[in-house]
Amino acid sequence: MIEDKNSARTPLSELGEFGLIDHLTKNFEIKQPTTDVGIGDDAAILDFGDQKCVISTDLLIEGVHFDLSYVPLKHLGYKSVMVNLSDIYAMNATASQITVSIAVSNRFPLEALEELYAGIQTAANLYNVDVIGGDTTSSTSGLIISITALGYAKQEEITYRSGAKNNDLLVVSGDLGAAYMGLQVLEREKQVFNVNPNAQPDLDQYTYLIERQLKPEARKDIPELLKALEVQPTSMIDISDGLSSETIHLCTKSEVGVHLYEEKIPLDPAVISICEEFNLNSTTVALNGGEDYELLFTIKQEDYPKIKANPNLTVIGHMTDKNDGMGLVTRANEKIEIQAQGWNPIKKEG
Amino acid sequence: MIEDKNSARTPLSELGEFGLIDHLTKNFEIKQPTTDVGIGDDAAILDFGDQKCVISTDLLIEGVHFDLSYVPLKHLGYKSVMVNLSDIYAMNATASQITVSIAVSNRFPLEALEELYAGIQTAANLYNVDVIGGDTTSSTSGLIISITALGYAKQEEITYRSGAKNNDLLVVSGDLGAAYMGLQVLEREKQVFNVNPNAQPDLDQYTYLIERQLKPEARKDIPELLKALEVQPTSMIDISDGLSSETIHLCTKSEVGVHLYEEKIPLDPAVISICEEFNLNSTTVALNGGEDYELLFTIKQEDYPKIKANPNLTVIGHMTDKNDGMGLVTRANEKIEIQAQGWNPIKKEG
């Protein structure tokens, strides 16, 4: 889409570095009470009062983390913010600010960066975070996006990966595997397009999957919900690399084992259906697919009544003694050791 | 130096993403009282108590900001930290934490990244900042370094670009132009090397210039000195793009003019000498060279006695009414309008 011949194309050289930053950030308003000063000086000034400051950072590289042949720049801007805010929510904290640095080669016209920043601004507005700084520079090859997210929480609310105890319940928000299958659909369409550029894809039935891949939503609502339900999670992590990988992180950091029940893993019907189409095992996709940006956390058994009726939350297992290991209990009631696969290719296993 | 055939070369693929982060950051200790939790969870946790949090970020790209054919990776790591801390000091604040994200192509062996991180660690130790997080990812081409620096200051100590008043004195730390001339020397040696790879360069006489380019020091000491002298600067900025560009920023943000005196601009004898060798005007080099990472600030006239004896500080001018414009008063007592040139090529003007 950035090669659209009908669009206006303003070379970045027309603005210069300072002109570019000013142009791209002129509509960013400061709304957060914790932001004293945003863009425009050597640094931004924040005031978290008596709360703790939570900070996380991510680097997104064209050709590694995204493929501009099917990712619209506006969606990419939005998703870049989500990826970072998800880490703040995974601390059970409130996200409040981001800094955004980008490097671009001069194949990008100004209009392309405006699209990217429109996505960033939409995300910042919807998630109630201020864009307080950043850097804009040239790149020798592709597009690079570096975002740092900040937030705050009270000491006693902060949730680490390391707090899970034996017998705690393992809970996940939303459903899993859709973002990965959305990527498979997009990759397939790219192959079709490469063979026949005139093919008109009909992607209607894949809308949910593609949205989960291109425009994921970070779970801002989950820390809010848990607070409203008066549930303090004992450990928490966001699912960026896949359920297996993140479960292993919680177990390792908390020094516990886990029983994770295959039949409990929440799957959208669209995921089940597409897995049949692609001849993939949906459990494997949910375990290893990644990019769901759901929250995986543990709660005390006694908090179960508070969450059991909530459609956003699914109990998928419970923590065990460390010596029991990390096991997936299959539908056939067999126990298989959970292994991290992250982004390795997934093949149907049975 | 990263192509040294005698060095050990461990492919990054041997470690994997998590192994790499753990390996590179295993020696980083938490020392700052404002750091509650560093690397190892979804986010780091900071506590600035009743002080303001100051935050700044920069992105450094191979082929744009640095040339690995003459920049040792250890120096690059060190300089990347300096560039960011300089922004914190320019707020008259104390730097306390950094996050470091890097993207590398697989042409870099593990040993190269260890060199880079050794420089980062040296800088963090010397400047008393904690490395609290970051991201390590692959890149399709060169090396990318994204650093976010955090610090703190009391509300009343924070110094913006916008606080200068008519009649305030304009003061600069250290001396100017050496980093730019160091770059010229290195570029010349690269040309010589390209023509005759066996030439043995004798760079002894250029040591100061090359050090200022390859291993600049951020002026941590200046906010400390000003506090000890009981001087609250009225405005401040760090010199990354050159004296002209930064002076213009102070004037524009503060809505004042300036008289900057050519004869007062502090130059090291090595800069004067190399400018003659390269047939460049040393004033132009000081005004437009950049990368000095000195601090440029304004103080009230009444504070002059407190700073006048200090060898680190030079009064180079005074602020005027906005309508007087921004003028360089030359040695011939002519007034020339100051223009931002930043990194454009510099030609000898007279």
C-alpha cells in the first residue's frame, strides 16, 4: 500500500529532522496527570507521586517482525504500541506514557510516516497514554520502530513472573492461536499474489484471524477487571511468544510445576476451522503460535469464585510442586512435557 | 576489528534470543536506590520518591550514526550511553537508569556483542547508572542501538530550554569542535587505508580529537558543579548538533535573542592546529561541528561571580531582546546572523 501511485508523495528531505518530528507529533496532546512535560526539550518529565514507575521497551525491525507487503502502516503503528503496553499490563500496572523512535530509509514518503503515526496516535488515544518523546532518524535499509512504555502501580499491586505458588490456578484471558493463523492466511495470500497479481482474495471468513494478527489489542481491561473483582494475581506474563513459552517462564521464575489441560485451552471457532483447513493441530497452534497479547496469570484457589463467571477469563490449569515438572494433560489424559517452541514452524502432530 | 580472523567467533544462533540477553546482561548489577527491579520480568520497576522522573531516548543506526570500519564496538557502546545521558544532564538532572535494545545481523559473532556490552557496562559503572532492561533482536542489515535514559531531579532544579531571559549570560562547558575534527581525521585515514591498506597511520598528535569523537564524556559533573556553586541555570541544552543549532534552540524556546562572541568560543589548541591543516575555519567548526556533548546554558548576571573562576566553564555571550535577533559578534566586531547547519559539510569561509 505504500507504493500506491495515486497517493501524494512528499520526500522526507523536504522537512528535515526537526521539521519531521514536529510535523508527526503536532497533534499529540498531554492528558495523563503523571506527565509534567512531553515532547520538545532534551527529555520529558514525569511524576509518579507515591506510585512505582514501570518501564519496558521493544524494538521492531522490518523484515524480522513485520512484512510491509501485507501490513498497512497504520496497523503497524497501532500494533507497535500494543506490543509495548502489553508488557505494562503484564505487571498488573496502568500504562501512562510511551516514547516512539523510528528510523526510515528515504523510500518512505512523508505520507507513509503520517499513516504510521496515525496508528500510533489512535492507539495512544484509545489506551489513554501520552506520547512524550522519541527520535526520528534515517535508516540505510528498512523501517525500525523502537518504543518504550511507562506505567505505574502501587507496590502491592505489582505482579511479577515469580510469585506463583503450588496449587495456584493458571488463568488466561481471551482466546489463543488466532494471531498465528492470521499470519498463515496472510502469508498464503502473499504467495498467491506473487503467482497471480490479479487474483482477488476473499478474506471475509478470516476477518477475526487477520484482525488478531494485524491489529491486536493489549489487555488494558484485565488489570482493571482484577482490581474490580478484588483479585490480586500471584504471577503474570503477557503471551507474545506462545502459551508454552510463557507458561515455562512463570514456572521457572516461580520455581513451581504446572498441569495445563489441553481441553481447557480457549480457542475461537475460527481457529479450529482454519486449523482444519491448514491441516494443523489447534492445540499446537495455541501453545506455540504467539502474538496473542493475552495475559497469562495465576491466582490463589480461594479467588476462583470471583473470576469463574467471567467470560474473559479461562482457568486452564494449576501450579504444582516443582518436582512434578511442567505437563500438558491431553484430551486422552496423557501427560506430555511442555516445551518452548516460540516461533519455530508448527507441523500437525497427529 | 570485528573481522579479526584470530578472534573467537561464536555464532549468535548458538544462544537463542533469551540466552543472548541473559549472557550479555549477566554482569549488570543494580546499584541505584531508585531501581527496585531491573532486567528479568516484563518490565523494570523504578521508584523516584518525591523527585521528578526525567526520560530521553535515542536511536543509533550503523551507516548513519557510526561507521564500524573505524569505530571499535567497545567505544560505540560507551558513546551510545553518553549520547543519552547527556540529555538527562541537560535537564540539570541526575541520570540513574538506561534500557538498551540492539538489533544485529548474523554477521556479528557473540564476541562482537560482548565488546559492545563491555563498553555499555563501563559507561554505566563510571556514570553510576543501572542497565534495567532492553531487547535483543535480529536485523536484516546492520547494527541498531536504541537507548532510553532515565534520571531524576527536584522540580525546582529542572532546567528547560525555555527559561532564558534577556541579559542572562550564555555559558558553555569544556571546548568545542574537537569531536568533529576527530571525525575528519578518521575519515581521512579511512580514505588512505582504502588506497593503501599497508599504510601505518601515525595518529599520536590527533589523540585528543579522536578521543572526543570515539569516546566522548557526558558532562555529569556540570549539574553537580552548578549545585555546589549554588547556581540554578535558567535554560540548558546539550551540544549534539553544534553550538549554532543549540543556541538557536535556546533562543527560540526562550523567546530571546543572543550576542555570541566569536573570540570567547573555547577551542583546544589541537582544534586550532588541525583546522589549519585541513584549511577549515575553527569558528565554523565549533559552531557547526556537533557531537561535543558539552552543556550550553544560561545563568543570571548576578551568578557570574560564582562561575567566573571555573576552568570548566566559559561565558561566550549574553541573551538579548528577541527583536535583536541571534547574532555572532566576530573578532572584527561585525554581527553575523547565526544559522543552524548541523551536520552539513563545512567549508572554510575566509
